[in-house]
Amino acid sequence: MRKLFLNFIHSLSSISSIVCAVSLALLLLGIKPFIIISSSMEPAFTKGSLILINTRAQLSDVRIGDPIAYRADSGMLVFHRLVGKNLLQGDANKDPQYVELTEKNFIGTEFFTIPLLGDEVSKLLERRGTIWLIILACFVCSCLPWDSSKSKKQEVIKNYERYDFLPDPKSSRYRVG
């Protein structure tokens, strides 16, 4: 039972280490997560989807029809489609809105979308302290040595017990005389 538990912890820590490494790599590449909180971009992007935004994209490279993230005058992050010069519109909205897009308020373009995962991520983030504690514990567990020297020593002893390497003192082959 203990070995099963240790294998489970080891697997969980390996998975969390991979998730942390991938997340760090994406952040270093300028990819940031964005959760859609309204239905203004449906049906292409459903409410609760996780959008990965390429923050290294240049405003000059954005073409009409591209979905982009920008910061509105209110400070809120918005994800809409560019439908004309400085005209942005949610796919489900009737009318476009004029937004003075600049390098300052432009965040980036869509890199990848995972439908409905954003809701689950936001639920996890509500319990931020607990989640970070679990991730930290898994990371620490992944750094621990899993093959203890005691178990290795017992394994070596078992291997030697299968063979008669040592001479039997009662055997006539080894008697002197």
C-alpha cells in the first residue's frame, strides 16, 4: 500500500513538474492565458474558454478578421475580432465599436484556444492558496530521492541469497587434510 501511495505521489509530482515547465516556457515565449467571461464571441469562442494570447504579436501584423485582446478605456481586458480599421466586434454582437488601437492598449492575438477549460481554471484560482500549496508539495516531492539506500541494500541481499557464493565449511571440497 505504501509503495502504491509513493508511486501515486511520484506520478502526481511528475505531472505537476511538466505542467510547471510548460507554463514557464509559454510565459517566456510571451504566451499568456485569458479566460472569456462573456458570450460576446460565441459561437467561435464560448464563454469559459481558455485563450492563450501571443503578447509578442505586433499590432502592425494584425489583419481584419483576427481575434485580438486589448485593454479597454475602463481597464478591462477585452477579446474581440478586428472588423475594420479601429473597429472591433464580438461575433455575437450586432454592431462594431470604435476603439483607438495603439501599442499601449493592444495585448496580443489568439495563439490557441481550449474550450471550457477557463471555467475550471478560474475555479482553481478561487482557491489560490490551496492550489499553490499542492503544486509546491508536488514539486518538492518530485525533487525527493525515491530509491532509498535501505531498499536497494535489501534488494542486493536478496540477489546474493539466490546464489551460493560462499563456501560451505562442512563441504569436503574445502577441507584441508
